[in-house]
Amino acid sequence: MSPGPNNAITDVPGISVGHVTGPDSGVTVVRAAGPNGQGVGGGFTQRGGSPVTRETDLMRPDNMVETMNAVVLSGGSSYGLAAAPGVMQCLENAGIGFSVGGGNVVPIVQAASTFDRATCSAPPASRPDYTSGLQACLAANSGPVAQGNVGAGTGAVAGGVKGGIGSASIVLPNGIIVGAIVAVNSEGVPYDDTGTLFGTTLEVGNEFRDLTKIGELIKYRVPASLPGGALRSGTNAVVATNVQLTKSQATKIAEIADDGVARAVNPAHTAGDSDTLFVLGTARLAMASLGDPNAVVTQIGTAAANAVSRAIVHAVLSARSTTCHKSYCDTFPLACRFRR
């Protein structure tokens, strides 16, 4: 097993990502296209106590619509959901969406937002809106994914250090590709009391080789976690695979994959966290060609959980210090001494 060429969710065929970054907040759009250019099967799970979401009920297995076209991750708390209509406009202009007859389409766009805890001013100088959603959708591409203080990670905090957005992927021997992108704005911390990042034990291809294993070297004065509270935090994620999925299968994968948040952040899914995870299956591989569907779902979910944990590490390592919050590497310089 190895990461894909980008070590990002864009290694999954049919997935593209675009960011818009403002002074205090931002938006990240994950577009998903099946082989026909239209929507893909998907599902979600939501385990935080303060969700800020849009159109998630459509992805329940007992509801009619079977596909989704894009997922929006944003800052701005509930205000940030305003970016989703801009994404809908972008997709409608391209003829992408659920057909309602007469040549009309309704793009199916889910969204999850979180508060910008790193904001130095109150109220914040910027929030995601219709225009930023439209721009992020238009900017989406299938190349390397910018990480750290960009898009939905702009105003993020991870425990007591600057948070951000991160991504990772894995290619399995049977041709299954799994990728994840995570906006890490967690009330919990992503490191132990020595400053060692929880998720580094799940590395693939020695991807964290330039980190010093500081647990054996020194015990840092670990910064206090930024206080949470209702609608104040959350780790929101999108997982994608090249396998064709039903809503039920995608929902089960989401439930397994969400354990990747709990492995990399402690505690996770608190009362104040939004913690929502979406799953997309872009249908380049037929489920029937891979063997027992239940075993395949478990395999994808297991790989996805690990990719989510790794993406959280990438988000924290890619984040840069702001005037309000120091980054992980500035807080634990010995750990990152070979990354500079």
C-alpha cells in the first residue's frame, strides 16, 4: 500500500478540490463526478453535539435522492452555510445536478461549517458567502491540495495550536483508492502530553519521516486547549473512494471512517463540536467486481479511518502561526526541526 501521487483526496478519480481564503475565514469545495460527469453515491455521519450542516437529510438511505454533486466545508459557523448556494450556481451553470425535467437540474450540495476560533477580531473581518462558494467551485481541480491556513482551515484551531485543512490518500492492492480531506478546528487536542501527534503512528510510506519522535526526548509545556462551547468547534471531513457505493454502504463507511477523528483528536465528538463526515463513491470500480460487498465496505472504511487520521496530522503540520495562535511547529520546535 502507498499514498496516491498527490497524497490527497484528489487522487480519487472524479474528485476535485477548490479553496477560497479570506482574512479570517474561508471555504473549501469538494466536487464529485461519476463516469457520466454527474453525481455520485454518498452518505454521512454526524457525531458532534453542535452540528452546522445543510441538506444532510437527503443522504439518509430512506430518502429518494441517490447522489450528491459537491460538499462544502467552511468556516463562519452557521453564516458559512451561505457559500453552498454559490456552489449550486456554479454546478447549475455547467448542467450538473439532479434532473427535475424540462432541462432543469438541482445540484445536490451538502455542507458542514465550523466557527473560526482563530479569529483575532470580533466580529470577524470576513465570512464565507455566495461569492466565495462560487469562486471555490470554479477553482476546483484534481491536482495537489493546498493545506494548512487555507479554505475551511483558515480560522481553525486544533486544541491549543493553530488548526487547518489537511488531506491524505491510500491506494490498496486491489485497485481501491481512498482519500480524505479534513478541516481541523477541534476542541480536543491532536497530541499527547509530550506533544507527540496521535495520528503519526498510522503513516503510510514514511510520510512523517521528517518529524522527531519527541516523546522519548523531552516533555514540553503543552498549551491549554482553547475553550469550546456550543457551535464553537468541530472537525469536518470528506472521504472519497473510486468504488461505486449505495447510500447504505456509504453511510456504514462514514461510521467507520469517523473513528479516524477519534484516533487523532482527544477528545472528539464533544458537545461543542460539529464533527460531520461525508463519504463519496465515484464509481470507477463496480462493487460486484471486488468480492463480498460487506468485506469491501469494511476494507474501505478501515482505510478511510486511517486516511482521516493522517489528514489531521497533515493539517496540523501545514498550519502556520498567526498573531493569535502559534502553530504546532512553533509550539513544539524540536518535533519539527527537520521540517524547516
